[in-house]
Amino acid sequence: MIKNKSLKKFPHDHLLGIEGLSPPDLNYLLDLSDYFAMHLDKKNTEKFKYLKNKICINLFFENSTRTRTSFELAGKKLGADMLNISVASSAIKKGETLIDTAMTLNAMQPDVLVVRHQDAGAVKLLSEKVNCGVINAGDGPHEHPTQALLDALTIKKRKGKISGLKIAICGDIMHSRVARSNIHLLNTLGAEIRVIGPATLIPKNIESLGVKVFYEMKSGLANVDIIIMLRLQLERMSGSFVPSIREYFRFYGLDREKLKFADANALILHPGPMNRGVEIDSELADDLDRSAIFEQVQMGVAVRMACLKTIVENKAKNGK
């Protein structure tokens, strides 16, 4: 039973992005996530029934093993009935529109819909056409809110705070929804954000989001507390954004030498999946003293439990 009376409610029917959420909104989800994280130890046998008899549907238009299975596990730990819809073999793949899909899903009467889509804005459109709560599991290059939340929870667990930290987000900023969600969240909670990458992978006018831009690792990593490395998303690129994978790693791949530019206790994160030897040295990725990459996976289940519980309960409370 959740006993933290200081938690203030999350006043939204959907979780479509981090942009626009207030510090109390974010802290509510992070505090609830922290509660679940403390109860996910293997020795803990407590059974949650918050979502007993509730229906949660995973609808993924893009492949994703980590996020989909994390939501599935989170739902099951809350007692929900989980349903995975395989878009590749459904009528949706055969040309059914999002509006048609909404009508089909409404007929199933789910309590929450977890959606990943290749187009920015598609999840928001779907949320306007269904009668249940919707959680964005990634929409094109737009946002990935639960990834940003689990990154923030990992940082708070290790550093005890977010406000005042110097955080560098490195790599393919241009194509990363994770970068956008993290920039919104970490800025809102008082961190100093830097983005580092080649000019071809840094969006124009990104400074308007409240970040400092660096084009080389030495100055960008100087004295930072947190380093978030991003995957080079070759599948989203048309044309030549980097000379070669070897050259990219030489200048922007994180290794021991580049890590020396950061604070001596700097923590490394990566949203995964990792391209070892491309954006991060394999030995460094596996160093549990400096890397929290595998801890991020554990925090992901707790965060998604918090988001599912919150959105389902809001939907029931508002009678929608």
C-alpha cells in the first residue's frame, strides 16, 4: 500500500510527452516510480493488485523488445490483463487508418493504450479518438517520455538529486526522441544541459530548448556529472551524416580517454540498444562503477508501473 501522503496527483488523462509537464507532475511520477523500485527486489513477495481486472494494450507500430516487454512486465506486476497487438500481422499493416484503429480499440474497451509509432504526433491523434488513457512509448523523432523518466530516476538513485547537475547528452541528437524528452525533463528539474555531436547531427536552433551546444567531446564533457550517450540511428538517416563508423567513434565514441574530461565521479547512461564500439567502448559500458546502463533497465519497469497505474486511475476517476 502506498503510504506517502506527500504525493500530489498527476492531473492528466494521458502521458503523451514531457514537454509542458510541471515539476510537481514530474516529481509525482518519479516519487511513485521510486516506491515501486524499492518493492521490485527479488526477495520481495508483495503482490500488487492496483490494476486487477484492468485491460492494458501494447500497440507497437515499430519494433521494440525492451520497451514493449518492460510495459508488459510492469502491467503484470500491477495485476493487469496485458494484450500485445502485432501490427505486422494485423489489419493496421494492411492499410487501416489510425481512426479505424481507434474504433476497433474502443470496441475492446481497454483501460490504457501504450503506443509506439514511427510518426511524430500519431500517438496524440490516437489519444483524441479513443476512450481510454494513452501512454506514448515513442513517436518518431518527437518524444519518449517514459525513457526520460527512467533516466531521471536512475540519476536520482545514484546522485540523490537532479537540480544543479551538469548533464551532457552526446551523439545523434538530430534523430533522438530520447534526447528531446530528456532535455525537457532535466531542464524542468533544474539541471544544466549540454548537447555534444557533429554539426550534421545537431538540430538547428536547439539552443532555444535551453541547452548549450558543443561540437567536440573535450570541451563538452568538461566537469559534467552525467553523460547520456545516444545510439547512432542509421535507420532514420537519408544521406551521409557521418564520414564512417570508425571516424565517428574516434571523435564522439565514449572511451576511457574521453571520460577523463568529465568529473571524476561522472555517471554514464545509455537508453539502448547499444552499438558497442560505435558510441561507447564495450569495456566502459560494462563497468558497473561508472555505468548505470543496466540499472536503467531495472528502473524502466518501476517507471512504467507508475505511469500505468496513474493513467488508468485518472481515466477511472474522470469517468472516461
